[in-house]
Amino acid sequence: MTLRGAYPADRAAALSGVPKSTVYDWARKSVAVPSVSSVSVKLWSYSDLMGLRTIQWLRHEKKAPSGADVPATSMPKVRRALKTLQQLDLTLWTEQEDPVVAVDRAGEVYVNAQGRPLTTEGQALLDADLLDLVRPFSIDEGARGPDLHAPRPSLRIVPGKLSGSPHVHRSRVETQALAALSRRLSSERVYELYPDLDRNAVDEALDLEWQLEDNLVNVA
């Protein structure tokens, strides 16, 4: 079974940069059904996070590199992109791997191979009008989804590690755990509890968690 992450609605919304109300609405309307669990406790996968960004970007009107207005992409093309994303082999994602996964306005998905972006047919990319689904994401001054591989220099997200939870690089310390401690203890005490972690890494973990909280508070 492919290890692919598991995120409840709050986390899926905050990490993807898509409003929580929209995430629920798309699940209810079967536009983007959470693939790990679609029952009462809904769980979205890592691929689903990229899928949420894909829908949000493709269904918004936008500007082409030339400055011309570009209409929203049709739902059949969006669904084609979502199907491709669900078929990605995420077992290859590691802490060191720097994945490139992009989508164009036609719903074509592009993935990296040895650091060189390729189309699904193996041809080199030429069109600059792409959305990199892993890099930081935002639409219309809304929520700011972080980088889905390295949300901060000292942090990583790996689909097959810790259920895809953001964590300190080369450790199993989750950023959520550090944030929970920081609500009860001083920063100095948190540093003391994790002497093997660089203090900058702890600070970055807290900064990420505050950003994710802001996503949920400030965007309906």
C-alpha cells in the first residue's frame, strides 16, 4: 500500500491553502472526495492537498503571461488532473528529494525526473504558465499554503513519514507537538526538552504552526 499521508479537514485546509469551508463543500459535492477516509472522520491524502490546490487554481480566472484574461478551466480537464495526481508514486518522496509536480491550464500534470521537469509523455516543458503544486500557494490574497516539501529550511513533509505530518528535518519531532508544548511552556523550556534540535528548527516549527492557524482563522 502506498504511504501517502493522512490529514483531517483543518490540516488539509491549512496546508493546501484552500479555505476549510471550500474543502468541505468540494467533498460534499464529490468534486474532491478525501481519498484516505470519506466517512464521518474525513482524511485527505498528500495527493489530495495537491488536488485541492489544482482545483482552486484551475477554477479561478487568471492572467496569462501575455496579460490576457484566461477563463476558468473546465471540470473535465480538472478531473483529468486530479486522476493523474492520485496515481503518483509517493513512495519515492524522501526528506532529500525535492519534488516538482506542476499542472497547466489544460489540466496536464508534470512531474520531475532527476530534477528535470518532464511531461507525462517525457517531453521537456516549454510552457511557463504552470502552477507548481509543491511550492508555496495562495489565491486572491487568501490563505497561504506552505511549501509541501520544505515548509521551512529546517522542516520537511514526507508522505510516507509520520502520516505526512510536518516535522523537523532528520528527526521524528512533529511541528504540532512543539507548538502544543509552546502553549504551556516557555521557549527556553521547549529548547531544553529537545537538546538535540537546533533552536532555529524549533522556532521555524512554531512559525509554521502559527501560519497554519492563521489560515484557518483568517479565511472562512
